[in-house]
Amino acid sequence: MRLRIAFYFFMIVVILPVSSTVIAHHGNAAYETSKAVELKGATVTKFVWGNPHTFLMFDVKDDKGNVVHWAGEAGSPSSLGLLGWTKDSVQLGDIVTVYIYQSKTGRPVGRLNRIVLADGTALKDSALGYREQ
């Protein structure tokens, strides 16, 4: 009987933490990660420096001249900080070029690959591996 109790205890202690980690984290399957979309002349409308993800909201004109409101997800502040980002890296009204892995649905949302500031500084995201495109 003790062996059975020890076995079940072991299973709970070992498997439960591993399974909860797997369930808790989502992947990037919702994004088309084979090629980043380049959006030039984007105007930053909001920058959310928060956990678990940082978000960049911006407006950019489409091919017909219509303003499209976009939202880009990036890594956590701690991971982005290791790559040179700060909470003040991007300001409202900044004009940037955004490289983003767009949602597979075609909606104007995605995972940031990198942004290029007006002075030429490139800020890359922490996930999906940084790839020049």
C-alpha cells in the first residue's frame, strides 16, 4: 500500500507541474511565420509595456490610402529589456517601420518581428527567432 501511495505522490509531483506549464503557454500557430509583413510609415497609437506580453498599437495606410489600425504582440518586458528595449523606447506619435508576422486570418494583428525607429534603430522581438526579411 505504501508503494502505491508513493507512486501516486511521485506522479503528482512530477507530472502535474510539467503538464500545467505546457497548458499555460500558447504557441505562435496563429501567425504566418514564414515571412514578416513590412509596414512603412506606421504611427504609434499605444505602447503597452506589461506582462505577460508587450503590445504595440499603430496606424498605417493600406494600398488604397485607408488607415488600418494594427496591434502587434511582443515578448515580456524582461525579455525585451535584454534586447535593448525600455518602456520609453517607443512613444505615441512615433513614425516607425514595423515588420510583423500577421495573423493567418488576415486581420491586422500579429507577432512583432522587429520595429525600426525613425533614427534607424532596430528593436527586435524575443520570440520566433529574429530573421532579417
